[in-house]
Amino acid sequence: DAFRGTEIPYCLIVGGKKRDYDYVGYAKNLKSTQRIVFTDALTNQEIRVLHHYSDLFVFPTRADTLPLVVLEAMASSRPVLSTTVGGIPYQVDDSCGRLVEPDNPIALRIAFEALVQDPARLRAMGLAARRKVSEQFDWDVSGAMTFEIYRQVANTF
């Protein structure tokens, strides 16, 4: 719904297993410079290719914990536009994306329009996203941080 009100050209690829939605209705009344593509389930390779060719990863979830799809997009140097649910605010900060309240298509549209107006900034945010994933969400880094926390707790006894 957020994309219906924008005048900005876009190609929105909605990935994932199809559900019981009105896909034709969503694609109605688009401007000639706008397109929505609905996939079905995607392979990991197809997801990597889509990340490679995209400018922005949009994940307007209503409920999630710490979604791997956000980290995968960030690891592919893609900035993220998502919602303030679950652990997403821990994953995405202003250096690598934008977060809006869930169930707010107007806020999502405004954030989308602001982000895509500045391609250089999008690229910089994508690089910051990749850096954040490698520094904070790498298995070795996470293991070392966990070990340090356990060490500190053990030293208090």
C-alpha cells in the first residue's frame, strides 16, 4: 500500500512464497515507470542475485525477532528500510537504513521517497550496512563477545 501513493519510478520485487493476496489488485493503477514483480519461493542464489541488482531492501514486517533476511541484505551491502519491531532496531541504525513504525504505509512511503532521492547516500548506507554486519554479527565476533560476557559473570563470584 505504501508504494501506491508515490510518483517515484520503481521496480518493486516482492519475494517469497505466494499467499492468499490480491496480487493483480496490488499491481493495478501503477504509473508507466512503476512495476511490481511477485515471485514465488526463491532459492538462496536467486536472493543473492536480487540483492546484487537492488538499491534498497524493504522489509515492512509487522512481527519478527531478529530476521536473518535483514542481515543477509546488509551483508550484500544493501541499505534497509524496515519497521521498529523485535530486534530490527538492534540490526539497523541510521547509518545503514531507516525504520518506521509497523502498519504505517504513509511513513514507509515517505522514508522510501527520501532514501531513493539520494543514490550516493544509499550506496554509503549499503557500505555501512556491510561493515556493521561484519563487525557486529560475524560468528567469530559474536562468539568472542559471548565468551567475554561469560568471563565477566564468572569473575563476579
